[in-house]
Amino acid sequence: MFALSCRLEMVLKTIAILYQGRKQDTRSFASQLVPNLRQQGYEVRSIDIRTEGDEQPDSKLEGCDLALVLGGDGTLVHAARICSFADLPIVGINFGRVGFLSELEPDELPTHLHYYLERDSSVWVDERTMLQAMLTQDGQSEEFLALNDIVIARGTWPRVVRVQVWVDDNYYNTTTADGMILCTATGSTAYNMAVGGPLLHPQVQSTVLTPIAPHLNSNRSLILQPEAHVKLRISTGTQDGVFSADGQRNREVKDGAIVTVKKSPRVTRFLRRRPPTSFYQIINDKLKNDSTQEIEHSGKEEAVEHHHAT
């Protein structure tokens, strides 16, 4: 494995390691990291978060000082919702492809992890806004928490839906589209970016309302004030639609379902060492690398198809 260059402080730290148990790389890494940290004198709690469901406060996180999350952005988003109940700061270890939310690569732990464990003066808290949503249909309501986004969209069949939008009880418009995204600054680099929405700096607390493949070009993204309350009513016709929180908590929705969304009192706290302005370089580097990987992958597929054809 590796030897961490950590120095135990006077107060014993308790560390939670959250990992995706369905994936061999993170499961194996966690099994080696746990005894390594315990040898350094830390209390360690290992938690498999493979199940994406209705998050509740986890008793294993009580008394923890820090969460190390092993995985890609999807795992980090899931962990963020769980850790928000305990107001637990997160250090993301990237095992994914893009890694917008991660702080460290696995091979950086031997030389960099001690800064976060000891809360070095170079470490700062990157606090991210979260959303809380209420889905109401058939006379029942259900609450959801999201770090990235709340989405309401068409179902299986490729038929557009109509989404009526109110902001702070004021009617805004009715959009005919594949659906609607309401995202945080964190989520602006996720589904919102994929459909052409604007990117927000992570420290911006505003939310973005972005239509998905709107029927009319005049329907554009709208950036809302941080405390805005948004109500969405979906008209699906004869088919059911889909509601999604962070792309992980999903529900079928009936014609006429209503979703209300506002800023959550909960937040996600990431620990960082890089300066806040590095967001711009990260966006540029990540998107450039992602584009290169897509081109290389496409080229390999074409080469294989050409080989088989000949």
C-alpha cells in the first residue's frame, strides 16, 4: 500500500471512509487504507454506500471529524447528502473519469493526505449550496435533498411535456420541452452543462433553471436569486413523467404532479487546499481531458470496426 506521512495531534481524530462497495477498486483501496490509518492512531469507520436510497442520518458518522470519500462524482454526490446530516467535511479521492468534485488522486495520498487530517493552515472549507424539493402527487408529498439538481422530465416515450413555472409565487412561463432542470452551482457542471446551460462558480449560491431540449429557442436558462422558491407543474398527457434528485433518487410522476424547490438549510462542505480561483483552470483541464478521451475512445472503436470489416 503506502506509508502515510501523518503526525497524530493531541486530540484523536475519528475518520469515516465512505466507498462504493460494488466497485472492486474502491473496495480494495478502502480495505488497505483502514488499517494504515489505524496504525497512525486514528479511529476509522468504514462505510459501504453502495445503496442509493432515502438517506437518513447515519449513526456511524456521529463523532467523526472527517469523511474520506472514495469514488467518482456520483459517489461524492451520494456521500454529500449523507454527510450533510452530520455536517461532516469531505475530502474526495477520485476513482472516476472526470472528477469535478474530487480533491486528490489515489497516488497523492502518501504526500498530501496529512494536510487534511491535521487541518493544516493551507486547508479551507469549500461550502456548497444544496436544494430541498417536495414532490406532490395523488394527495401525497415526499421530500428530497440534492447537491446537484432537481429534474422533472418526460418518461420512456419520446414525447414532449409541458412544464409550468412559478418563481416566488409569480407565474413565469410554460415550457414545452423534454423537461426542466433546476440546479445549484455545483450541479451546473452536470446535466445542466450537457444541455447547454451556464456554468457557475461553486461559491455562487444562485440556482439555474434550464429547459431540456425546448420546443422554442426563446426558452433559455434563467439564473435565480439564492432564496428563490420555484414551483414546477408537469403535464405529461397519457404517459408518466420522471422526477429525479441528483440523478439518483428517482420517481415516476403523473400528469399534474407538482414539484416545489428551494435552497436547503443543509450544506456540503469539501476540504480544499487549491485556491478558489482554480475552478476556472479545473473546468478547462477537465473538459479538455474529457474531450480528448472521447475522441481517443471513438478512434479506437472506429479502428476495431475497420479491422473487423477488412
